[in-house]
Amino acid sequence: MARRGRRGANQAALTAAACRGDVYAFLKLVLPHQGALFNLAYRLLGDREAAGEVVNEAMVLAYKDVCRAPQGTLKSRLLELVIRRCYARLSPRRRHTWGGHPDGGGSRPEECQPADALEQTILSLPPEQRAIVVLSDVEGLSYQEIADALHVPRSRVEAQLSQARARLRDMLRVAGC
């Protein structure tokens, strides 16, 4: 318990320093979350370069409002910013088409690779369901943490996750993987 108290006090001190403009304090707060943020953005967008850009944009936005951030954990706020930036990129006028390969080629492997099929299937989900699946099944967040990050009721997270998992199951079955 004492360790948690020290960590909370350290985070409060870092937040106060970041509010005063200390970039290094801000980086100490956010860098532990960078991998999870990139993973989320990549799984939502299907593009490594775009994911990196989204994480950078979210970090800049988080730095600008580190003192005014709404209640909740820093991780939830960062996830929210990444999700919003991803949704903006996924809007109909800027829809990203996934090529299936890092080089952007759209060729399909001759044999079905389950990991590739799952990635393709996740990318085909509607953005909100995609975000919920990634936050739950990839990042391991609780229903409440997801609800906080998306600003939706927990019951909506549970329902959307159930629908998304059923959809993924059906789509993978049809794909033969």
C-alpha cells in the first residue's frame, strides 16, 4: 500500500511539474503508455506510419491540456485522445484501405494465416467495436476502463464487445480460419 501511495505522490509531483512546462516530467508520465497507445492506433488504423502520427498528435494534445485534463486516469485520457484521432482518420472522406502487408500490397496469401485473418477481420469492424475489442482483448482493460476512455456507459461496452466478438467469430468461420 505504501508503494502505491508513493507512486501516486510521484505522479502528482510529475503532473505538477508538467503543468509548469517541464517536458521531461510530462514524458515520464506518458512514455510508459506509448507502446499501448501505438498498439491501439495500429490496430484501429492498420497502418504503422499513421499509428505513429496519431500517437504523436495525442501526446501533443495531452501536453497542451495536462493541467486541464478531465477527471480520470492519465491512461484513460491518452487512450481517449488516440481513439478520437483514429476516428477522425477513419471518417468516410479519409477512410484508410488496408493492404494486408507492410509494403501496402494487397495480395492475399495462398494459405489462410489465422493471425493475418484475425487482423483483417478486426480492421473490418465498425470503429467503435474495433476500439472496444482492441482495448479489451489486446490491451486487457476492464469494461469500466474502456467505458471511461470512450465516454460511454459500461453496459454499452459490454453489448458492443459481445456483438463484435460474435461478428469476429462469424467472419473468421466464413474465411475458413
